[in-house]
Amino acid sequence: MPTPDRPARPVRGANPADILASLAVGTRVVVRYRIEGGLSDALGELVRLTDSEATIRTRRGDATVRLDAVVAAKPVPPPPARRHTPSENS
């Protein structure tokens, strides 16, 4: 069973919405989805998943995406640790 620290491995060629639906809530994901006039991306933590929508918590807030609009989705590793700059050490 997938967990945030052990997400399901996406099946190559699988429907992107099915890949997203196979992931555990808490998994960090990137999702590309259709919007009016083009495409948009959401990168963040999968916080909610229903039969028709996924909610991804991004740095800018929650993005709710209809599963039928998803064109690509995959789990991604945690963000890299922030490096301290010299000005932060003083």
C-alpha cells in the first residue's frame, strides 16, 4: 500500500489521473492539468483526493484539480534543504 514515504510506482503509459489516484495523501507530487487557454502545473503535497478531484498544497496555497483535466502526474522527491547564505549567519 502506498504511503507518503513509499509512493506507488507509476506505470509507464498509464492514465495520468489513475497515477495520481494511486498515490497516498501526503505524497509530494507534480501535476500538469488543462485550464482555459492552456496548461498549468501544481507542485506540492497531495492533501485531498476524491473520485473527481485532487487538492495539491503548493507554496501559493491549495490548488484543486479536476482529475479529468490531468495530463501528467508523478510523485517527486522532497525539496532540497535550504542553504544558508553568509548574510543569514550573522
